[in-house]
Amino acid sequence: MKSNYPYATILNGVVSFHDGKLIKLPMEFLREKNKTIVANYYKDILSKNTEELTLGTDPLGFDFVVFQNICNIGVLINNSSSALVNNNRKKYPNHKFEKTYFIERVKEDKRIQNFEEYIPIEIATQNIHELRNLNGKISASVDEILDYSTDSEWETKFDSADDNIKKIYVSSRLTKFILDNIKFYMPDYLDNLKPNTERKFYIHKSVNKIAKIFSNDFKKKKINVPLEGNTFRQVQGDKELFEIVLMLLTENAIKYSRDAYTIQPNIKIKEIENTVEIAVSSYGSLIPNEDIPKLFTKGYRSSVHKSLKDGTGMGLHNAYKLIKLFNGELSYSKQPSSPSDNTTGWNIFLITCRQTSI
């Protein structure tokens, strides 16, 4: 998401500078003689964990503020005095801000991006609850039309159903996914979720259902999400929350695929003794090494993801937190397309469930 003020990003080790929506990037950042020194300076800053508020002055005499992985640059907020800084103040009067004001603006913009403010919670919660009830009735009606008695029978019934029935089923499940996902933006909601150890469900059936939902969406040119492998093992917990993890990862795989129609995202299940591994993979731009340690941080977006699509940086974080309710883990790995190309290949998100049973 574009910032209101000039900002710096890093992708595959290369630093880029961008205009803000309210003020432009100072021309000094674009001059040939300055490019190397300023790029190296911000490369060092962007390669660090930038969750905490960080302030400073760069070699060009402009101030920067880093907050929750957004690096705003090209502003003048410090009271330092030098020939370089004074010249910048004369040349760029619209870039001057009172320090406290600017920091609060940066924080406010981030809160708005994360939907932390300006949502009437009581009204939103009430409407979400009513929509869930209505959507639940639609889902139940479709289940009655499919007329299946067991989960294993559901697959056969779904595959042979009329396309319109499939569309209604898929739309109700995706709507439920959206409504459930909204709750995860509420402060501390994920931290207060408790695992339900009294319920069990079959892992393969949940994975298969999600693959079929995304393979039967409403696009004229459908994206198939093939599923490989099988397991008869079960895991304890709420099936709906487990399926949300799968939906988040599958949606992410489709969203950031280079060409999902030609090189399809895929899901693979692998059983190793009591452990079940579920790999959700997509082909596209690989996540740079410097981004990987922060990949599941709340609000963080990889430089690759920022350059391709808009987003909130919450999907991977939510999936990472939810899978822990099943004593599971979520990790990332990549497979470059060739030894000479470290920028393109397979992005692989791996769910590992170790405490499973027959």
C-alpha cells in the first residue's frame, strides 16, 4: 500500500525510492552521484527488523522514520543544523514537519491500514453475526441438496452436482471465510482463542474441500489447484479454523503466482509416521532471504508482495498463529527455478502437524 510520504523499499537486495501520495520524493535521491551512497545507506536500514519506531538523518541531509516495516524518507523533522540540512529546508518547505506531529501521522496512517480505527465495533460485530447466520442457512440448504451422509460421500456428491449448486456452495464457503477472517483483525482475538481438544477431524478431507472450493470459483478461466498425496490421520481442534489456515495459504498462493493458469499452485500431503505435512506451493517471484525472518510478523509484507499486489500483511501472520492451536507449525522454503536464478521459482509454505491420530 502506497504511503502518504516518500518511502524506500528493498527487493532482492535492490533498494528503490518512491513518491508519496501527498509529497514527492526529493530530486536528490534520483541524482546519479547520490544513488550508490544513499542506496547502500537504506539497504542497511531496510535489512534490519523495522517493527520498532526508528528515526535518523541520511547522508543527503533528509530525515527518515521507520515504523512497522514502512520506511518514510525525504522529510525534515529534526532540529539539526548544517549547511546541507538548511539548504534542504529552503528548497523543500513542504517537506518540513514538527517531529511529534509527523510521528503521530505515520502511526495513524499505519493504524488505518491495519483497520484498527474508524470501525464501529458494536455495529460491525452485530452485522457480521447476522450475516453468518444467513450464510449458515444457505450452506445448510446446499448440504441438504447434495444429500450426503458422510464426509467421504461429500466429494462424490459435489463432483457430480450441477454447476449452479457448486457455485452456491463455493460462494457460501468463501463468504464464511471472509466473515471469519474479519474477526482476526480485532485486537488480541487470536491470542485469546482456545483450542478445542474434544473434537477431531480428518486432515485430508479438509484439505480436499479447500482445494475444490478454489478450483470451482466464479472466474471464467478457472484456476485448478491440484491435490497430491493422502492421509487417514486426524487432528484435534476446530475444523473450521484449520480450514481457514488452508484457505489463507491457498489464496496467497493464487494471488502471488506468476501465471496460475499455466503453472498451477498445488497442495501436497505427506505422512511421516505420526506427522502430517501439507505443502502449499506457487510459482513466481521468490521471497528474498532478508525478508524471510519477518515473514509471519503482524503487518509485515515481503518486498516481493508489495511490488505485486496490495495487501495488509495479516494473512500469513493469522495462518501462523492459528496453526499453533493444532500444535502445528508453519514454515517457508523456496526452490529456485535454476542455479543461476535466485529470483524466480517455487514458494513453499509448509504446515507440519505432529500430534495426529488414526
